Amino acid sequence: MKKLFRIEFSKTINFGPVKILIPLHILFFFLGFFAIPRIKIDFPFLSVLPLYQFPHVWNFITWIGGIYNLTLVLLIIMLTCMEFSNKTYKHQAIFGLSRKELFIQKVMLAASFSFYVVILTFITVMISGLIYSYKITPTIIFDRSWILLASFLQNFIWLMLGVLFALIFKNVILAVLSFGFYRVMFEPIIRSLVEKENSWYFPTKFVSKLTPEPDILNIVKDKLQEADQVSPAELESIGETLFPDIPIIQNITLSLIFLSLILIFTYYIFQKRRLN
């Protein structure tokens, strides 16, 4: 395993776009999150600052971070397709690596990128939470830290799906366009044709829900209650228009099943596809 990781790390770190996109990802990740609190929102009872306080900050950073992390999907697609155009897979096979080991390399790469996101998110959450929280205890700080594990799983799924599309098309542009079409158009169109209660059982939906949306609704309700302008019954009615999420355990189970299918198809393609 160490040998495979060393080979994959060497290929990745020497890939030109990695040297550009990773620093830019880190830069914009930090700049984006630390610039938002300075935005003035003129709306009663609504402020972004509570979203940067423990424990709400766990939801907010992981949820918004999903947008930034699509950069890593582009990067892993480029890395995977590049190895076809440069005949890297064929050369590695000639020097003794099996197709199974080539598959393991890509799994390790996706896992490494996902772990990198977890570290980046943890640092951002801790800095933001410690700066903006007015009440800090170990219980409050780590109340929702489990979301980091959900974030790891979410990013790992999208990255492995990117690898799958790259293996199918072997072309960066086609793979990126196909991945984007699937996420933005194809699945949403199919979801619109089914009952709303069943729309949660589509991959893009339940994988995205691994990182819960920021509970801005509850924050607004608390602010309204503090202002004593609405009754408790009216407060409860605020959330009635929102369709309830599926249970997190069911969400994780569906995501793991989807991930298993991706891994199976990816492994199958590695076994059957020509390596040049």
C-alpha cells in the first residue's frame, strides 16, 4: 500500500494543474468564508454571524464548502484522463502493477483529497467558531463535529464518480461535461417526474444531504422569539412549508450503497478497458 501511495502521490504532486488548483482552492476557501461575515444584510432578524458560531458553523462550512470542492472533482478527472493520454497506466502495468493496484491507486487518491477537505474544513470551522462564538465549551464546540465524517463520505463519493466518468470517456472535456450534465440536468429532470416524497432517493439528492443545510430557519425563529413578536404556534408554522429530510442513517446507508456501485463499476472498467 505504501508503494502504491508513493507512486500516486509522486504523479499527483508533479502534475501542473495540481500546483495551481490546490493553492487556489485553499486561498478561495479561506477568503470566501472569512469575507462573508463582513457582508451587511439589511433584513430583520437575519444575520450571517450566528452561522459562524458553534455549533451552527459545522453545518454552514461543510454545506457551502461542497461548492468549492467541485474543483477537486475537476482535478481528479484531469489526473485520471491524463494517465490515458500519457500512457501512464500502460507503463505502470509493464513495470509490474496489476489492474487491481491501478484501481486502488485512484481510490487512495480520492480518499486523500477527501481527507484534505476534512482538514481544511476543520481548521476553518475552529477559527471561525472561536472568533465569533460568544459561548465556548467543549460540548458546544464539538456538538456537530460528526458532520466532518459525513463530509468525507460526500466528497469521496463525488471524487470516485469523477474517476468513473473519466474512465468511461478518457477525455477531460467529455468527462467534465458528462459529470456536470448528470448533476445539473439529467437527474434533476428525472426527479421532477416522480413524487416529491420519492425525490430524496436519487443519488445527487441524498449524497448532497450528507452535509445538512445550515439551520438558518431555527436561528430566525429564535430571533423572532427573542423579539417576542409572534406566538409559539406561529413559530412552529414557519417550518411547515419545508419538506422533512430523510433520516441521516437512511441517508448514509443510501450513500454507501451508491458508493459501492461506483467502486464496482470503476473496478470493472479497470479490468476490461485498454490502458492506452
